[in-house]
Amino acid sequence: SQQGEEDPQALSIQEGENATMNCSYKTSINNLQWYRQNSGRGLVHLILIRSNEREKHSGRLRVTLDTSKKSSSLLITASRAADTASYFCATGLAGTYKYIFGTGTRLKVLA
Amino acid sequence: DAGITQSPRHKVTETGTPVTLRCHQTENHRYMYWYRQDPGHGLRLIHYSYGVKDTDKGEVSDGYSVSRSKTEDFLLTLESATSSQTSVYFCAISEGEGRTGELFFGEGSRLTVL
């Protein structure tokens, strides 16, 4: 089974609302990253949080990491229609060069 | 942005034929990865490389082999393609230290095995 599991699988919100998606993982990590994928395109890196960090901000993005619970959350504030995409978490497995992705959350922001 | 080129971008082949996908980078990055993406599974790691001639298996390596004879090229080979290998394949490279670096992705190669 995959290292990362995200929930919800799909999320639909109105423009201007906040969107929160969660990622749980199973093993020790070096870092956790979030990526965005527009339909049919490659993934784009959003933000990276290291295992010794608890929270990180980048523009409208806020990421938290709880290594005791092996979970992370991505908050997108004041969402826009252009934020409509799939979002994936990826865990850098401790002691390796491997990055394992979760199953993703499909976000739809309605104008 | 890291320069990553995947080829071919689209391929249709028949069961039992060999297929090679190429990932080419212009950034001289040490770490390169092959993933496949299927509905309901997200991205799954097939193989990765941490240097020339240094490769290792990922989550779903059965039926796939890789080679990296020079820094800029990472080849993924399906020795005898099966319908279950129909997928979109993404190459990624890691800028900087592989254990802490961000991944940069190519645009994907869509493979259909009939």
C-alpha cells in the first residue's frame, strides 16, 4: 500500500473559502512536500517542510507537520478558481533518496 | 526551471513488444526518478537513480528496468510490455541534495499497450 494517503479524495468549495487537505504517512521521513497537478500536466512543487519543522508558510499556503501523528495538512486560503487542480503530498523516506506520493486530493473551486 | 524532456510523449504499442522511454535533463542534477500515474493510485515510484550507474527499485519495479550511463539521461525500459503497463509515466529530477530537495517533473509520456 502507498506511503501517503490523502483526504478528502475530492473537495468542492466556493471561491474565497479556505481549502484544507490532509496527508497521513507510515514511516519516518526526511521531509514532506506538496505538489499541484493541473489536468494532463506534470506536477509542480508548492512547498517543502522538513521533519524538524512544524509549520511553514508560502503566500496563501500554510503547511503543518505532526511527526508524532505522521500527518500533514495543506491549507489554501482565499481560494481562487485557478486553484482548481489535484494536490499530492510526497514523503522523502528517511535514510533514502526515495519520494513516495499519496493518492491525491481533487480540489474544485467554484467561481 | 530545470530542463526536463521526456520522449516519446505518446506511444501506442502491442503486448509483448519492448518499449524504452527517455528522460533527458540539462541541469546536471544527480537524482532522477521514474513514476507512473494511474487513476486511483496517484503516482507510484518505479525506479530511481542517485548517480551514473547507481539505481534502485521503487514501489512497482516488476516488469521495468532502468539505465543511466550519463548524468543527463535516465532510460526506462519495458522488456515485454503488458496491458497493465498502460499508464502515464513521469520523470522527475531533484535539484540539490536528494534527501531534502524538491522534485521537478517532466510533462509525462502516455503509453498505451494494446
